Amino acid sequence: MTAWRSNLGASLKAFRKKKRWTQEDICHLTGIPRQTISEIENGKFDGAVTTLEKYMLLANLDLDVIEKASEFPQLDELDTLFGEDDD
């Protein structure tokens, strides 16, 4: 489970609780199956972005894209990492 899924799910669940709505209420308002709403709120949903978008629109949330710091070596570092050994 990735952090962004957990964070998004927690935000959507907090929205629902603040409104005093049930998952069934969200189901009726968005057309998303209740089981899928549970997966979203628990950070386990890996389905279509359009499904997430329905719930996010209801909650007036937007998803920003933020460039992640690179965890992989840059191209100019590959020779150093994978160069031939002189042994």
C-alpha cells in the first residue's frame, strides 16, 4: 500500500464522517459500490482513476502531481555503478 493511497483514503473518510454519512450514502451519491468505497478509504483501491475522481469531486478534493525525488541513479552515474572491475 502506498502512502498517497492511505492519505487520500483517510481524507475521504474524514470528509464522510464530518458529513455524518455512511459508506452506503456515498454509494448512492456517486454510484461507486460500497465495497470499493471501503477499499478507497482503507488505501487498498487500485482501480480506475475515474472512480476515485467521483468520490473526490463529492468531497471537493483535488489531486496534485508532485515530482518525487529520484530514487534511481542518474544516467551519468551508471558507468560508475556498473563499470567493469579492474581486478
